[in-house]
Amino acid sequence: MQGKWLEDFLLLAQERSFTRAAEMRHVTHPAFGRRIRALEAWAGTALIEPGSGAVRLTPAGEAFRDTAEQMVRMLAQSHDELQAVAGRQAHVITLVTGRTLARTIVADWLARYSAVLQTAQMRVITRTLDEAVAMLQRGEVSFSLLYHHAAIAVRLDGRQFSYLTVAHDKLVPVARADADGRALFHLAGSQQPGASAVPYLAFSRSMALGRLVEDYLSNNPLTPRLRRCIECDSADANYEYVLKGLGVAWMPWSMVQRDCQAGRLALAGDSSLDVHFDVRLYRPKRHLGAAAEQFWSDITQPG
């Protein structure tokens, strides 16, 4: 039995999709299926219910899920302890986050807590929200910096992981500003009959930010009339598209505040269109390396 089979099984149980799980494990669908079948052969019983549609675990699969989680955690902890003994892990801080948070909050931290980096190395990895959660669960990183909102709630066992809310932010609709400092496109009145649809620069739903905006738009009875003209999986790219006057995008206020104050961008709607969210730093409750523990201590210090 190979350790990666356990990780495959746990990811499949979480995603309920062979296709999605195979993509996240960076293997082909047939190869992923063979690994699941190999695990079932080792177990001596079926773990996955046959049939199409959403994946369901058999009773044996449900029972094995807890055992697999414990085995993966124990292997990860043993690996970390061996590295610490060898002196390699103690001076490395591993953090996984999204590309936008790496550009904003993490960049601020690297400047603010530079003293820690005098004796340690910070390794920053960018992944999707789901992948970042999975990496923390598998013990591959010390920390995960993630968005938090009811629409994208992260499910982590409170017995194994803790978190700290490190920031409050919001997504605001912005557009390029004209010579008078007003938005080239404005959402007010776009719901009225006969009003033209506003060109909308959307985030991909593979992004946490994309899911936040789409949840807001689908549940808002006063949703503006939008024409989805561009969809992109990069906040940096959408930011450039807004600056070029291509349409309206919901952007993190932390990214566009200075541009709005400088008159390069302008709010395209009032505060009722804002989407508020938190940013949380997650970690395992077990002891981490010396550098990671010092970093956590610095982050949690008031002021």
C-alpha cells in the first residue's frame, strides 16, 4: 500500500468527483482510477459505490476514511519530526495561499517581520483555496492563509487545526475613472427596463474571489444588469483590464484603495454592492519548527 493512495482516496471523498480529484492530484483520470482500485484491492473490499454521478463511499469506505486521515496525519507528523531532528525543517517556514493574498498580505508580512527571515527561509506557495486546504491537511505546509466567508467556508477539524483572523476586506465594484474622477461605467440604474448592460470583468469560479462575487450576484434581488465580457483566473490581470477601461470588476479594496484615492479608478456603485470577507491564517495545533513557531508568535502579538 502506498501513502499517495490514501491521499487520493481522501481527496476523492472530499471532492466527490474523479475528474476534479484527478486534476488536483495532477494525474490523468484513468491513472487516478487505477490508484483507487489498487487501494480497494489492498483493502480487500470496495470503498467507492459503483455508478455515475457524484462519488459516494461504501459503508467500508466511510469507516476507512477516519483511519486514512489518521494515517496521513501520523505520516506527515513523523516526516516533520524527522526533518526537525535532521535540522532542516527548523529554519523553514512554509505557507500556502492564493496569488492575490501572496501579493498583498504576505508581501506586507515579509516586510514587517523581516527579522524572522534573517535566520529562516520563507517558502510561499500559491494554490487554489481547495488545494491550500488539502496541503495543510496533508501536513505539507506550516500555514495556510485563506479567505473566509459563508459562501466558501473552510472545513478543518478544530481538534487538529487553529486559526487567527488577520484581516477584514471587501470586494468593491470599480471601473476606470474619467477626467472628472467618475467611473466610466456605473451600476446605478442598470436594473431599470431598457438600461444597457454594464460590461463585467469576472473572476473564474476556480478562484475563491470568483465564488464570492457569483454568490453575491446570484442571491441579490437587486443584481445590476451585467454583460459578462471577460472571465479571468488572475486578479492582477483583471486589475489591468479595469485600468484600461474594459468594464467593471469586483476587486479587493486592499488592491484598489490607492488607485481610487489617486483618481485612476472610481467606485462603480454604492456600499450595498460591497462583499465583505475575512482573511484567516490556519495552522496545525501540533508543534511546528522553531522558525514557524516564532513567525506565529510575531503574527499573534497585539499591535
